[in-house]
Amino acid sequence: MTPTLTDRYVAAVLRSVPQPRREEIATELRASIEDMVEGRTDAGADVAAAEREVLTEMGDPAALAARYADRRLQLIGPTYYLAWERLLKLLLSFVPATVGVLVGLVAAVDEDNVGGAIGEGISTAITVAVQIAFWVTLVFAILERTNTRLDLPGWNVDDLPEGPVDRQITLVDTAAGIGMLALFAAYLPLQHFRSFVPSDGDRNLPVLDPALWSFWLPFLIAVLVANIGLEVAKYRAGRWTWPLVGVNALLGLAFAAPVVWLMSTDRLLNPDLIARFDWLGESGNLDIVAKLVVTGAILVTVWDVIDSGIKAYRADR
């Protein structure tokens, strides 16, 4: 005997429900289908057409089976979703970048290939991000299915943000960014007069080559001041925008490119400083320092651009 549509539908549902409950569910399901079909035929519908319409309305048998079995059809449900999302964002905000920069710096020391070290740092950061996303999601999926309580502090109104909810850039973030840039910009001229590196006769020994004052050091200071202006513009906008991402990329390139070029051509550090420390004068040690500076500058700049792009994308959503 050829099975009817109802037989096939009930069989599909029963495949995914616990064995002890199959008979009960089959009886209940068949009765429901028959009542719904009978209601339509009493209104004048054809039996075959009524049966097809009823089964179509009942939906995917796998979804119906999940309801019978009280089985979740989402990887991370609402009970755990916010905790999962916050932890994932926190870890992704700094762990991949930190590990990528460290791996790139180590590779720059071990290998005679700055380009390869940069590539290794970027690929490692991407791998770490994927691994974090996978393992955090797996842990929360297990917690979801085992009904494990997290016992996290409950939300209350004191957790509400101080400023407007649509503001991505806070005053604290802006103040910290401006403060760091101001200190860095101040150090460039300060190190020429007070680097705390003594020389013969208690003279100050600048870290950077004094010859750079003819152009490059003023240029780098100007780029840092422009970055302070960017921090102010970000705060006024309240969030990252794509024009700000573009400006950030240009300023990052404007700072990193001269540093990379000057360090690669042995023009960044003060020659007297190199002569002052025997370690820097030993074979290969200055090359190691150059590789570290070049690799670090490129990786930090690349990550800063990527991070700003991600934040602009989130702000647009």
C-alpha cells in the first residue's frame, strides 16, 4: 500500500523525536491532521488538496519534531547570546592584534625577510581571530545545550551609558588618544635635549639622528598633531565614518612610511647612540632592531586601519 502524504509527514517527524514518545506523538499528530483536513473538507475542499494545504501550513517536519523534543534550533539562544557576543567582541578587540604583532616581531628577528614576517603576523592574527570565534562559540553552544547557568550579574538601570546611545566615540577614549599622541609628539623634541642617555662629559645623547631636524622630525610631529585633530573630529562625529577611516589610513601611512624608510636605511637612530652602546655595534644586532621597528610599525598601522574600518562598518549597520 502506497503511504499517504500524512504517513510520510508523520514518519519524517518521528525520525527526530525520542523513541519512547514516538507512539504518543504519532497518535496526537495524526489526530490533529485529520481534524484540520476534516474542517477543510466540510467547507467544500477536495480531500487531497486539503491534506496538502494542512501539511504545508504545519511546516518543516524537522522543526515540528524539535518542538516536540524541546530541542533548540539555534546555535546560541537568547539566554546566552549577549554574554557570548560581549566576550567575543572583547577578545577580538585586542588578542588577535597583540598576538599578530608579537609573532611578526619574533619572525622578523628569526628570519631575514621583513615582508615575510609582516605576512606571518597578519596571517597569525587572522588565524587567532578564527580560533577565538570557534572556541568561544563552541563553549557557549555546549552551555546552551546543557542548560548550564552562568550566574552573571543581572542588568539594572545603573548599567545605562552616560551619553547618547548612538555615540561610538566616548570622551574618555578621545582624551586617552589625545594624551598619548601629545606625549609622543612632545617626546620627539624632548629627546633631543633630555633623552636620559648620558654621553661623555654628561652631555645629552639624542636617540634620533639630529640631522632629521632638517625635515623628517618636524614632519612626523606635524603628522602627530594632525592625528590629534582626527581624534577631535572623531569625537565630534560620535563614531567612525568612512571618510574618517580614509584620513586615518593616510595619516598612518604618512607616519609609518618615513619611519620604515629611515630605519631601513640606517638614518633614524643617532649614529653617536649606536657607537655609545657596544651591543648595537655588534654584527647583526642593529639589523635586528631595524627589523623589529619596521615590522612593528607596519603591523600596528595595518591593524589600526583594519580596526577603524570594522568600527565604521558596525556604525553603518
